[in-house]
Amino acid sequence: MSSTTSTIDPFVEKYREFLSTVISHSEYARALSEITSSSDIDFLAKVLLDIANTTNKSQQLIKELIHFEISKYQHMPTTIFRSNSLASKALGLYVRDVGYQYLKSTIGILCDELIVENKSLEIDPKQIEDEKEPELTLQKNIEKLTEWSSKFLETIMSPEVIAKMPKELRLIAKYIGQVSDSLQLDTPVLIGGYIMLRFFNPAIATPDALNLTTKKKTKLSQRNFILITKVIQNLANNVLFGNKEKFMICMNDFLTQKKDIMREYLMSIIDYTDPLENNSVLTSNNDYTNMSLSNISTGNMTLTQLLAYEKKLELYGKVDPQSFDLSNFDKKELDKFYKLFFEYSHSIVEFFLEEGITKQLKPIGKILSSCLHLIDLIDKLGEPINFNANHHLHRDTTDEEESLLDNVTLQLEKIFNKICNQIWKHSHKIDGSNMESKFFFYKGSNTIINTEEKLSVYYLISSRLKEIDVEKDFGDVLFHIIKVLRPSLEFLKTTIVSSTGNNTTAGTATTANNTNNTGTTTSNNSTPSTPTASVNSGASGSTDNLSAISGSGNNNNTDNESIEYSKKFMLIIDLSFISLTEDQSKNVLGYFLTKLGKLFTLNQQRQLYQLILLHPGPTLSNIQTLIFKNFLKLKVGSIQKKQKDYLKKIILLDDYSKLINYGFKKESEVTIPEVSKLNVAKHYKIIKVNPKGKHQERLLKITMMSLLNIDPKSRAIKNERLLSEIEEISAPPSNLEILMRFRPITVKGGDPIIPFFPENDHLDNDNEEDQDDLKSTSSTSGNDKKKEKKKSKVGLRRYIVNTENERELLLEDIFETVVRSQHCTTFQSFNILRFKSASKKTKRLIKLTSDSILEVSGRTIKYEYPFIGVEYCRFVTEDNEKAMVSVSTDDVVGTGVNGVDIGCKKDDDSESVSSFSTTPEQKNKDILKEKQKDMIAFKMKNEDHELLLVVSAVGDATIDNDTFVCGQEFVRAIEEGMKRCKEIAIQRSLSEQDFALQYLATDNGSTTSNSTASTGPGIDMWQQYQ
């Protein structure tokens, strides 16, 4: 059925998705059946049937409840359909609804006759002891009770009546028979518990209540009906009367006589086939797919395999919310149903996890997806009407921050605590290798010793999230994160934040399951290495029931000092190669942070001591805002002081080596992938000592052919010396100096070979002072020039480094580069025209180094692009014109030398850029209209823009006047540099079992896989990072 939403009360309309979810997923019925208190059973059975009837899913709902009931009580079959369970109540309501006319036409007449006759059938001697002849009366009554019992049984069991039984009743009976046979139970007894206990006997016992009779029932006739139902039910149960009801023992001969007839009848009603029957055979999605339970040899099946059939009990399928006819639903009834759902939600989630994990019904990812969908529903619908927060939620009013949280947030925290506790409890049973092998989130091997406390370190490698369908597999991702974070989240101190801003610590740990609000008690059986603490798993800071905190080996120890609480932690998010688009819903990292930020509780957030955002690219300038927006609780975030305090935790670092300032002892302790480390262009901070003894701060950059001396403040290249000029290098052990002796290389003509750098006359000679201390070369006399030329033939350069280790690394890097340069087959310097728009372009010099690409204006380095971060460099062709999305990176902050932004200053030699009202895409189209066959597109992985350029000259301009040939040389040089850095990354990653070759893109930008990446050297070493 469908309904027009415009005619429905908006307060009812909001429940569409909620009702659709409950009836579409069978685990909700099972959960509610397990956790609902007896006082709510009748209401819940009615409302679930109403929802099921609206969507024609009542058969499926009843079958689901039946299966759960039988599976739960299979070892106590006498209790099946006999307890005050949701299955029993819903089954009774359903069969009375579909079988009313059938009951009236079969036993209604007999009920009228018995009432009219109005003769006692009492066989309890105590009830007839006042009779004149009690023994004679007893005998007559036994005969009468036998006679009336036979009448009812003969009517019910007659072939004509059986043939008229509604197919819904017979399909349910058939389903019960299938489940019973699969579990090797007494099928006739279970069918008797259904058809007699829940259908016929309630009607016989109270015919007036069901309007089966028009006669007025008397007290005597009521007793007669009760005695008849006792006989019929014991017969159906195949149980003789005994000490419990001794007065009924006299009917045992009758029961023995009719036993076989009853069993034959009970088996006959399950022998039914409906050609239109759907979902009547229980099947599963495992190895037994499409096999009927009755056809499976249960002797060869374990209980786990049998219960695996519950996987198929997603009987319903997805129900379209718009298919609901809500016109017949009462708003108050739906409000009450949602209120119960809200109150039980944390127990529902606990049931999902407990059942799903222990019975292995689903992979953990799908189980958590169900939990997350429930969270989304509650977050969307909000707080229910007439919700008693004081009864169900325990807010710590002494905690300033917690007092600001609304009731929905507190309930969601309670739910997430249940999720965490269940995962920690059962983690040893769950196969999480799928996500573990991705190595996107792991614990560092070291502990940071902070001035305040010790910190555990965790790493989130954002680029590896690209390998995961985060939206589809978020359940698996969440399981892995919760499991890894266990050491830092399981045993939490309850920190009270006072209004004065001072923190005090209560001697309790917020962890482990305790008693929920429904009276259902569960236990945490996990055995962590730390002493355990048992407290409420509800809202952070609350305590339903605090148990004594026990230390190892002393169950009576309540000394809080003996508890080893979880350490606070530092989270390092590696943002290398990541571009964050404005539409975060389409971005892997944005989606991940948004979803995760809604889940962590206030107390868990307090465990985060510091958040390091490592290597943020140009498009990640708003990453702090994104994290702040999603992770800080809404009302807490509205307080300006809280905002400032939280933002202090977030640190942006563009160079992993700077982690030395945040508790790391050495760079090697930073366990991010080697490719991420290579994403930071290498340079060395040195002190250059000039011939006059003046100390000058410099950055030393190694290219494939030379050494560049760079001023760290102006970013100007001060001078360049070829590696081939180095005659001698010495490193005195008594100090931190490096001495280099240069001898100019000459050709046959006797002139020295100048450094391989265009417009080389603008660079300082080897022994000159800084440009600021020298006169302009244009004012130098001819004699001075001759002296300088003579002076430059032999030179000594003196450097001072900071540490012995840094000196060793620098020397090693120089020697490695000299060796690698022997295999360098391309030019290393290029003149380019960089396009800003169709009519605006600027001249640049591209200088290739050993690990990066320098974009130079004059002598000033504007941008530096690490080779490892290049996505592609290729000629623009007609085939990929439509794929172009942007113009350049000119207005974006680039990664500079010294690990800092080189900036966005406009070039002195560039043309002014006028403002455009068009989009970047339109600008690019304008450029492409003017493009030539020699235009090149260059793009970095962490940028949204492409750089469009034309190469006008190569090296010392020996290749000239053919920009296409120059472009070919440029592309080849970039590819060679990328290949070189990939090889270095592979060599350095031998200790990383998980090294992902997605960074090692082929020349056309496609990715390759390494089939041997899961094995090889370093596998044991990497385990410590998990």
C-alpha cells in the first residue's frame, strides 16, 4: 500500500524511515524479543504486527520470532511458546487475527452448546465434596469431561475442518516443523504448543472474549472450558497428568488412548504446500544455499552451521518507506514505540554484536553497519516525547562539559560505549585481517614521554584510505580503529572539569559492561593485560553501579593507585598525497572524519592529548576547521574557551622531522611510510663559513649534478657548484665541520665548465660572500673579473652541521647522488612558460634536484614539488582535454624548502593577473583553445589543480627553437626523477611488509600492485606498529 505523504500528520510522517528499518531487518525483532521487559511485551507485539501488516510482512515477522524462540530454548523445548515472550504474544495475536472466522465456524457452536447445557464437568474431589454422592458425581463428571473433550477434538481433527484451516496457519505450522526437524526436536510437541496453546485453547477458554459465542457465560461454564483445555493441552504436549494436578490423573487413560491420533493430526497440518508460498523454506547464503532444512542431514551439521541459517532471516528485504500507509497509525502509539526503541537502543546494539559475533551470523563490518544505522536513526529523530532522562540517563552535573550535552548525545555515547565494550570483549573471535592488511591505522612502537605524562602514539595514513571503499566498508574500518585504540580507551579516568577550569580525577574507570537500564545484565569476559575495572558503560562520566576496582591478584584491593589506567595518546594523521575537495561527502578523508567524529564520546575525546596533522597539502588549509567541526561536541563547541582549548590540541606540521619537538627522540621513531617521508623534499640546515670567517645560515640542496646554497629567508639560490668539481671532502672528527675542495673542470680550450644552470652569471662564485655584502657584478672592473676567474679555479668550502648524525646523512646523500648521477640520462634544467590564463603567462626556470622539482623565478625558489608526490606529467592531447579541471597552482601555497611554505608572492618578472569571473574550468578551456601540440599538463597528488606549461629551452639552450622536442626532454626528465624516487622508496621500505605500490604509479598514471607485498623481509618488525 502507498499513501500520499501530504495527507499524513507530519509528526507521524517523520517515522517512515524508522518503521521501514525495523521491519526490513530481522535483527531488530530478535533484539526486541530478547531485551524487552515483560511490562512492554504486549504493546510491542501489537505495534510490530501493525507495522508488518501494513507492509504485508506479518508472515515473515512471525517466522523470525518463531525461529529465534526455538533456537533460544532448543535445550528446554517445554518452554517454547509457553513463556511470556514476544514470540508467544505476537504469535497469539497473529493467529487469532487470521483465524477468527475459522474458530467461529468450528468451535463456536460447541461453545454455545456447552454454555447452554450448563452442567458441571468438575473432577476435583475437593470441589465436589459437598455433593450428596461425591464418588458417583466424580465418575459422572469424568465421563462428561471425556465426552466433551472428545467432541472438541473430533471437531478440530476432522478432515473437513483441517481442509478449511487458513493457509497462514498451516504455513506457520510447516515452518515450525522445518526448524524443529533441523534441530532434532519433538516436532509434534512444538506444533501442539503452537496450534493448541496459542490458537485453539485460548479460544476455548475464553470464547466470549473473542466473540465466538452469543451466550452469556457462567462461572460453571467457565470452569468447564478450563478443564477441557487442560485435557487438550496435555494431550498436545504428550504429557500425562501427575503430582502437579493429581485430580486430573483420572484423565490419563483418555490421553493414552488419544495420543497417537493427536500426533497424527499435528503432523497432518504441517503437510501443506502453497504454490504461491514465498520464504517458507529456511535457506541461507552460506554453503547450503537454496537447500531446505528438511533435506539436510543434521547429523553432519554443527549448531553453528544450523544457526548460520539465520543469515537468511533477512526475510523481509528492503521495505520502501513510501510503501507505508501511515493513515491508520496513531501518533501516540508511534511516539510510545519510538520512546521504547530509544530507551532500549544501547541494549539493541549490544544484542546485535553479542549475537552476530558469537553465532557468526554476519561479518563484523555488517554487524557494525546495523549499529551505525541505528545511531543515524536516533540522531535524526532526536529525543522522544515524554522521555524520562533522569531515569534512563545519568548525567554527571559536576562535569561542566557533560552538563552541556543534550539527552540524544548522552544516549549515543551510551550506545558507542556498548559497541566498544563488545568489540574488546570478543575481538579474539573476530577476523579483522582484511583491514589490518591495509595498514591505514596502527599503534606506534614507541611511547612519547611528555613533560606532563606518557603518551601512546597512533598513526592514520590518509592516502591508504584510498584503497578502501570507506562508505561501503565503514563498519570494518570502525572495528579496526576501536580494536587498535583499546589500550588508550578501555580504562578511562573520570575527569571532572569544574567551572573554574581545574581538572579533578575521580578514582573510577569508565569501561566494561555492567547493568543496563532494562535489567539485562551482561559481563565483560575480556582479559586485558592491565588490571580490570568494572563500571557503567553508559554516558561518559556517569555511574549506574560502581563495582570495586580490583588489582592483579587481589580481588579485594580498592586502592585506586593500583589501577593502570589507559594512557592518553597522540594521533598523527599523515596527509601526504591527499587532496580535500570542498564537497567532503565525495572525499574519502572528509567522509571518514565526519562519520568518526560523531561517534567518539566526550571521555574518549579527552584521551586525545594532541592531534598532529602531518604534511598537509595546499587543499587542506581548512582541515583544522573540519576536524574541530566534527569532533567537538556541539554545545561544548559553542563555548569560546572550549574552542580555543581544543584547537590547541591540533598541530599542523609540514615536515615529519619536526616531531622531534613534540617528544620524539629521533626521526626513525616516526613510523609513517617511507613514501610519506620522501614527500618532504630533503635539505640540510648548515652554517656556511665564508673566507672572511663570517657565519651564514644556509640550506644545502643536492641536485643530480650540483650542490645549491640557498638563503632560508629569501629562498634565493646563492650559488651552485657541480658535483664533478669536488676534488676532496673531509670531516674532522674533532668538530662538526665538513670541508670541500673544488677544482673547476676544464675542456680542451682551457675554459672552465660552468654549473649546469641557465643565466649562470647571476649566481655567486664559489668564494664570494653573500649578495648583500658584494657589489653588483655590473660595476666590477675588468681586472677584478680576471682576479675572480683566477680565484675560482681552486676553492675551499667550509660547512658546519648541527649533529654528527646529520653530517653522516649529508655525506652519505652526496656519495649516493654521485653514484646515481652516472645513470642520469636527461637534462636537469628547463626554461618554461607557465600559463595562468589564455593570455597570461609567466617565465619560469625548472631545476630538478635529486628528490624534487624546483620552480624558480630569477634566483628565487617559488615552489618545490617532491617527485614522489607527482601524479602525472604528460602532453595535453585532444583525448584528455575534457578531463582538465584547473589552470595552475600559482595561487596555492606550495611546499617549500626548509619544510615551510614558500609562499604565494607574485613574481617580479611575471605579468599581472587580472581577476576572472569565470571558473577555473572555463579558464582551462580558454587556454586549451590556444594550446599547441607542445603543451604539458603537470599535476601533484595533493592538489586539485593542473599546471599547464610549454618548455621553451633545455639546459644551456643547446636544444633550441623546437618546443615539442624540449617538452619531450622535460617529460622524460620528470619520469626519470619519479622512477628514481620510487626505487629509493622501495629500498627503504623493505622493513615495511605492507609497502603499497599505489604510490609507484606507472608512466600513464595507472597503479600497479605487488603480489609479494604481504611477504618478505621485515614482517616481524612491522607487527610492532599495529
